[in-house]
Amino acid sequence: MNTECIAPEGGSADGSAGSPRATTQGGNFFVIGQGQYEQLQRAVFGQRQRPVFAVLDGAIIDDLPARLGKHAPDAMCLFSGDLDPMLAAAAPYLLPLAPDTAATRLALLEGWNAHWGIVLVADPGTDIYSLRAHLRRVLRVSTPGGASMLFRFYDPRAFRSVVPTFDPAQRRAFFGPIHGCYTEGRSSDSALYFARDGLEAPNQLSLAAAA
């Protein structure tokens, strides 16, 4: 396993240096355009009967708990226990997505290309409680030296760098009930789809035509 990307603290974990394209709509700042957002939605929600979730990173997103309280009240923190407010603010959160909701706009429009998180397409019947339990099991990994580290898989830069290094058994264990995952691409006009039962390399979705 490539442990260099387990807990990135700044910059791109995969070494890419492109600047995201930015647009403004209704006074709000976004890093992709409306057309690209609509194309992402068609891809993400195109697998019928498969529930869709996002994991968003409080260490990247300002005031994430407050945002979720307003736009995604069903969101669940992946850390357990009575958290210190600063830790709660920096924690990862799991939230269900549906087409063109406020929560989906957070994940696929407002934060896309800004490293806010990843989008998961789960097996039919997977609920947020069972998915949270699974994700909590993969939050910590062992390094070759035997140390335990936080795996910030919800940072798309870490996800797309580390997950392709998994062998088939590691991949199945990591994905569990997750059928596939969408992340930002290495350029601002693409998205990547990592399938649990697919090839090591992700499928790339071009967003340039919808820019």
C-alpha cells in the first residue's frame, strides 16, 4: 500500500498542479459550471436502485457541521463519541444524496475540484447506518512498519492515489458494500469512477463538453 498519501496535509497528493475552472452563478462561487454539474448528476444517479452517498471532509470545508445542519440534516459523522468541537468541525461526514438537492449541490457543484470529498454508489438496500459502520472499519490502516494511521480516503487526492495500489483482496475489503466511487479527476474538466469489481485503473468521464 502507498502510505505516502494516507494523511496528506496540503497540495495535491498525486502531484497534479492544475487550477480548477471557476464560475459564478447567482453571486455564489463554484469551481465547475452548471452544465458540468448536470453531467455529473446523470452519471452518479444513472445506476437505478443504487443508493448514493457522499463523504465530505470537515478539514477542508469551512463550517461543515453548520452547513450540514442546514442542507443535510441526515448526515452522520464517521468519528464516534462525544467529540471536541474542533475535532467535530474537522471530521469526515457521510450524507445521503438525491438528484439536485442541497446536499448534492454541496458535493457535486460547490465543492467539486476543491477536494471537498468523494461520492459513493452503494449496493441496492445499503442504508446510511451499515455504510457508516463499514467506512469506520477502513478509516485506519496499518503501514508496512506496523503503525496505525488514519486513511483519509475521503480526500479525492488520496483516494485516487492509494486505491489503485490495492490488490484484489484489499480492494474488495475496502469497497465492501460500495459498488463504485466518483472522485475529481486530475484535470478540472474530468471525473474518475472507481468500480469495486472493475479494473485497477478508473474510468474517466470527460466534463469538457458540458463546460
